[in-house]
Amino acid sequence: MRNLVVGVLALSAMTAAIGSAFAQDAGKAAGPSLTAEEKEKAKKIYFERCAGCHGVLRKGATGKNLEPHWSKKDKDGNVTEGGTLKLGQQRLEKIIGYGTDGGMVNFDDILTKDEISLMSKYIQNQPDVPPEFSFKDMNDTWKLIVPVDQRPKKQMNNINLKNVFSVTLRDTGEVALIDGDSKQIVSIVKTGYAVHISRLSASGRYVYVVGRDGRLSLIDLWLEKPAVVAEVKVGYDARSVDTSKFKGYEDKYAVAGSYWPPQYAVMEGETLKPIKIVSTRGMTVDGEYHPEPRVASIVSSMIKPEWVINVKETGQILLVDYSDIKNLKTTTIESAKFLHDGGWDASQRYFLVAANASNKIAAVDTKTGKLAALIDTAKIPHPGRGANFVHPKFGPVWTTGHLGADVITVISTPSDDKKFAQYKGNNWKVVQEIKHIGAGNLFVKTHPKSNNLWADAPMNPDRDVATSVAVYDVANLDKPKAVLNVAKDSGLPETKAVRRAVHPEYSADGKEVWVSLWGGKTDQSAIVVYDDTTLKLKKVITDPKMITPTGKFNVYNTQHDIY
């Protein structure tokens, strides 16, 4: 009886608290009215263009908080209030239309004036909370298109699988597989919308691609014409996937992380049959509960049967031991908010990830299972997977660019090689900042056989900057950089929409660099290929089906974490 009374009292207190919160919201100004049709259109645009940075619930991460009303306390207890209603319609239209120096791209060449006006109204209203996505929901979406025993026992095509590029065709929900030797499109595969990444199985046979609509597709490269052999939906919105790579577990498991609901799913590696879902909701490193801690990135360790799972909003890094899949053992490492992308150092012992809204890089020692360092950087680091090379003055380093600053940051990393012992005192320090062509960088890239470091700036609001890439000499980073205007080099006619140069990617032998020229959905786009030594144009790969290409992944480099 006593427990029942306590429960009723607790429920009454909770109901009163919720009622009070709604009463407070009711006392605030309401957002501009929208018809049901306008709201549905705005929801779609928000999901496709905005949710990745600002969150489904609009609480902010890489991007700003977009709730109509918000308040926060600083360490001294002072309260700051803000919100989209406070900014107002005209100010919001300018921000959406022209972008910001902090890394938000201009949308005046992506959205119409009416759509910009609509989105400005939409974000002044309370966000809707999407439904949950259960294990049953996931299992109901699973499709085994070609069973394992019906797949070929050997490669059935003549493609050089070490030099295939998996290219995201963002707005068509497809991946183009391109032969790196012939520069011909081998296959265009229907996948989820806006595939974020392509990852390789340990064997190199399978490509895993995950779309922003939560659809995970498994592509078999051994088929006469590579195609999807299994698929499953892991949530309503997703960004990350990887596989089990430790010896003895090759191709056994796959793991995919969702933005909504905040969770990750484990599947059979060769079939995508669901095994389990694990929620990531919980407390932030600041000790506050967060309802939307999204899985930002996942990498697979080569030295342990372990995944490194980075939870964006909480700032928690999870080391998930998959050796006993029924009884997962998880090490939780506190770092900083808001975790995003990252990659391995050259030794593949340390994982470095951007806590971009905290302007930090977190380094994890996967051998000891502990945080190795938190490194302060310039504003909003966004490394992709970063870039590793040997600096002439500081030894082994890992590099990141920035959405919010016009520099490339160079960080010293440890090495067990005795020839680098003299650089130990610099480890986990920013040893150099290189002036970039502008803020708005998304990816930096190099290769063990190259002397160059390539960096893009597609999110910069300046047209010339957004359409160009910079190339630095890693042997002499003080030397003036080369700037290549990819849009002009492509020979394609200029359009109203900016064709953004994004995601430099090396060929397997390190001799070529492929850059996506990302145009509007109705414009012709291209992949522009350069000779890495001479920086001369080699090939423009274009096709009517080459629509909005963004990320591209050389399968060999991706399989072996070469960057």
C-alpha cells in the first residue's frame, strides 16, 4: 500500500511539473501559422537539409539551437534566453538565404524564396517529436534479396576491386560504383536517401552504405554487376555504419548508428538480419539528461573485437566489445560535446574525433580503453577521417580542417617507432595552424605515397572558395598552397546553383585525387580527377545520371583506413 501511495504521489508531482512547463510555454508567443500542407512540406525540407546539424528536436549540435524558446545557465548561474521567435522572420530568412561565417551554407541557390520564407516560419513553431523505432519495426523492414548460399563463390567480374569508388548521389538516393582504372560507371545502385558513408567489410567484398532515411544497404562487389543483396532500415535518420574487423570476426557483424531514434543496431554482417538495438539516451558529460543523443560516427578496431561509437550530444565515447554479442560489455569514456566525425592515427591505436561545438579534438587510446587527450582547436573542427603524415619538424601528425575557421590544424600523435622518439614532447599538442582558403572545410585528405595534403571548403558562402580546393606540400607547409578551381576546371557551364567542390579522395595507388563537383539537383554535376603530382586535370567524369555527387570512397583505402 505504501509503495502505491508513493507511486501516486510521484506521478502527481510529475504531472504537475509537466503541466507547469506547458503553462509556461502557453504564456509565450506562438509561431506563425502554417497550413497542414505547408507544415508537411517544411518537415520534409527540414529533414533533408537541416536536421543533420540542428537535430530532429532542434536542440542544436554542430548547428545552433532552433527551438522557438530556449534558456541556458552559465557556470555562474546567469540565465541567457533566446530562440527563433526572438530572431524573427526577416532575420531568419537572411540567415537561411545567405549562410553564416560559422559554417552554415547559403540556401538561396538551393531553396526558393518561398521555401526560405516557409522554413523561417516553420522553425518558429514547436518541433514535432517523431515516433520511436523498435526491434520489431526494424525486423519488419529486413529484406534478404540474395541469400548467402546463392551468391558467387568468386568474383564474377573483371573490375579491379582495389580501385573502385563508391560515390554518393545524394538527392537521388543512389550510389554510383565507378571503376577507378577506366573511369567508367560500373553500376548505379538504388540505396537510401543521401547516403552519408560507404564502409567496407573486412574481406573487401561487401560495401555497406547507410542513408539519411535510415536505410542500410549491403552491396556485393563479386556479382557480375555489383548490386544490393540485403537491406534493412535501422531508424528514421542515420549516418554511420561499420563491421567487425578483428581477426576471427571478419564480416560476422555489422553495426549502424541512428540519429533518430538515438540508438545503434547490430546485425549479421553478411545478411543484415537484425540482432539487437541499443539505446544511447542518457546523461551528457555535463550531467544533464538529453533526449536526443545521436550516434555520430562508428569505427571498428583492428586490435580488439571492439567498436568505437561516438554519441554526439552527450559527449560520451562508447567502446563496445562484440566478442559476446548477447552480453555486450561497454566502456564509456567522457570527452566533450558535440561529437562528430573522426579517424585513426597512423598507428591505428588512437582514434581522434571532433567535439566540434566544443572546439576540441578528443583522442582515445583503444589499447588501454581510456581518453588520451582533449585538444583545444580553432572553431568547429570537421575532419572527416582526418589526414596522417610525417611532419618535417614535428614527426607523425593528424590533421583536421574547420567549418568555423579558415585554418587547417596539425596535431602531433604518438608513435612506438624509436626514430620518432624525439617528438614525444609534442604529442597531443597543436603544433601548427595552416592558413586555409576560407572557413567551411569538410574534408582533408592525404595518402602514404603522396607529398600533398588536399582540403576543400564547400560550406563557405563565397562562390570562388566553395568551388575550389587547396593543395599543400606536406614537406613544406609554409610554402604557398596551390588553389584549384574545380568548377572552372570541369568545363561545365556556370549555373545559378553553386557547384561545390567537396571530398577529395585518393586512388588506391595514391597517384590520383578525385573531387566531387556537387551541383543542384537539376544541374549537371561531375567527378573531377587530378594527377596528384602535377595537379593537372586528368578526367572529368560526368553523365546525366551523375546527380548531386558528394562523398566518394575508394574501397581499398576505406577498407584499410588509409588517409
